[in-house]
Amino acid sequence: MSSQSVTGTSPRVRRPRALSPLREHLRDTFWFAPTGAMVGIFVVWFLADELDTAIVDTLRDAGAYDNISQLQSIADDAQTVVSTISAAMMTFIGVVFSISLVALQMASGQLSPRVVRIFIRSRITKATFAVFLATFVLSLLVLTSYDSEPDPKLVRSVPVVQSVLTLLMVGLSLLLFVMYVNSTLRMMRVGYVIDRVTTEAFRLVARMPVEVRGAGAMEDLGPETARVVHQGRAGVMRDVNIARLLRAVRHRPGVTLRLLPRTGDFVVPGTPVLAVHGGAPPPLRALRYTVHVGVERTFHQDLGFGLRQLSDIALRALSPAVNDPTTAVQALDRIVQFLAAVANRPLDSLRYTDRGGVVRLVQPVPGWEALVDLGFTEIRGCAAGSPQVSRRMLAGLDDLLLLAPEERREPLLRHRELLTVAVERAVPEAADRDFALRPDRQGIG
């Protein structure tokens, strides 16, 4: 079994950040950005209101009542615009996002339900929704600042700065709306969705350490002394807080933690999740909130989730209801790209060290054979009846055979042989068989 380690001296490895799981969890929610924007706009409005009050007080102290009257006139003209904005903004938000959700539902039905995550994690989508809501809240707050007192000597504040700020927010909303429509239309395109899935998968690969430990490195962990079971709700193991786990054994010499389930495994209460090697286990309070369980998998630490989504898209495309082999070929392009990127990387396990370079945590990840099976097995079962897909898969397997080291070619050769056998059984005509078994990177073109 090959494995990897993280050292504090390697320039190619970033030590795990304590807030990295929290950051990823917030990215998978849709409430945090709009809520933060509404809280922030309230602070901005309060500061703008104080500035308007300070301007009026300064003019009143200087006896410039005519200037105050001019500001009142400008604010009265702006009040009509602000009132229109407050009345129309929520309707505008509802209509825009309703249409977008319908379009997204159509895309998820044709590709995979898991593409909804792309919409939720989209920064432009969250920014647009947040700015829309912030503009609506700001317009309501500004309306409360208008003073009905006509006498410039008695007026407390003239919301000129607030009105200008509202108009700027409207301009920003329109700009983001154009960007949002463009992003939503791209999200309905097959190629864009597949590219986004691949990009997310490569971000995880880029964060993986590349140092190699020799074979048999699992034996140096010491004897297993205890196991820690999952005590929370049942669900998919989304990720683990690596920094918190390392802190839990920081002051326990010789103790190493080994994660038992892989990220993406479904765990139930009572399932062992951690094995302790070399000493007594840390107290349970130190291990609290280190394993995060949810209802679905995420990209954060799940090496196989990208291939899972690409495979799902290809299978949906090859189903009789959709019958779109070109989309399956596009998914195969990215599957081959991903496997080529990890063909020479050590897999199976990641090993994290403390500041002294001692291994303190071992995290399992899918091995090379598991990734190859995930990328090709299910698609291969549907490819026999589609020469476009079988030709592309053969070309992809041949490319990977050139890139993969000798010890990793066996699963590739196995899938190539099984695909050949399946095509020979499914296609009775010899000429059609020869055509379907001719490698082509474009399928049929």
C-alpha cells in the first residue's frame, strides 16, 4: 500500500487550517452570504445616517439654512426613487430566482441532481442574492430617515448620503443581475457543468500532499489500542477537522490516530470512525466536532466525488430516456483527464504529521484501482451499444496506459478487455464491431 505524508518543511504542502471545514460548510449553504449582507448593510446605513446628521448639524451651526433647504429638495426628489425601489425589489427577486430555479431543475433532470450543488456554491449567485436583499433592506431603512419637518431650522437629518448609497446599490444590483443571468445560462450548458465538476475535483488534488512513504508504512503506527465510535446522527461523512485531530494528540507522545471510514462513506451511530495506535486515546471532548456528517457528499476531502458526478452524468446521458452519447463522451474526456493527473501520485492514504515531523493522523483515500473502477465500470456497462462511447473509452484507456506506471496498468487493461468482450457480444456484424472497437478521442467526431 502506498501512502503520503505532510511535513511542515515542504514548500508544496499547506498545513491544515482550523477553519477550512467551516469555510467549506458555509460555502454549501445559501443563507450565510445574504444574512451577512443584510447585517452589513444595516451597519452601513447607520453610519450613513450619522453622516447625514453630522452634515445637517454642521450647516445649521454655520447658519447655512439655504443649503439645508437645497439638500431637502434633493432628498425629496430621491425619495420617489427610493420608494419605487423598495416596492419593486422583492418582486424582482422572486421572479428572477423562480425562473432560475426552474432552469436549474431542468438541467439537473438532464444531467444529475448533484449539479444543484454548483448553483448553491456559485459565488456570483450568492453575491447577487445578497446584494438584492441588501438593497431592499437599505431602501426600507432610508425611507424611515426622511423627516416630514419642512423647516430647515428644525429638521434633524436629510438623508442625502443614504439616498445616493441606495442608488449606488441599485446600480450594483443591475450589474450583478447581468452577471447572474450569464452565469445561470452557462450553468444550463453541459460542457460548463462538467468543467465546474472537474475544476472542483482538481482543487482537491492540488491540496493533496505528494511526499511518498515506503511500502508497509502502516506497520510503523504501533499496535492498535482503542477505537472511537461515531455518536452523532447517521449520514455521509463529509470531512474531518484535521487540525483539531492533530491538536487532540499533540501532547500524547507515540499516539497516532487512523481514520477508518473514507470521506463519503455512510456511517451510523456506533460505527468505529477512529483507531488509536500507540497509547491511550484522547478524551472524547477533544475529539468532539472532528468528524462532520451530512446528508450528501462534498468535494472538500472526497477524492472520488468528482468521478462519481462525472460518471452519473455519463450514465444519465446513456439512459434510454435521454440517449445523448455526446454528453457521455464529454464526461469521459474529464474522467480521463482526472485519472491522468493522479496516475503518478501516491494514493490509498494521507499521513499528517505534527510540528516535529511525527505521523499523528492517517486518512484513507481511494486507491488507483478504486478510482479507475469508479470512472469506467458503470459507463462501460452502457457503452457496448454506443460506438461513439466505446471508441472514446478505448482511446482514453490507451492514453492512460501510456501515462500510468507499470504497476498501475492492470485495472486499465482489465477494463479494456471487458469493454472489448462486451462490444463483441452486443454487436453481431463484424464491420460494426471493428468500427466500435477502433479508438478515437472524439468518439465518432
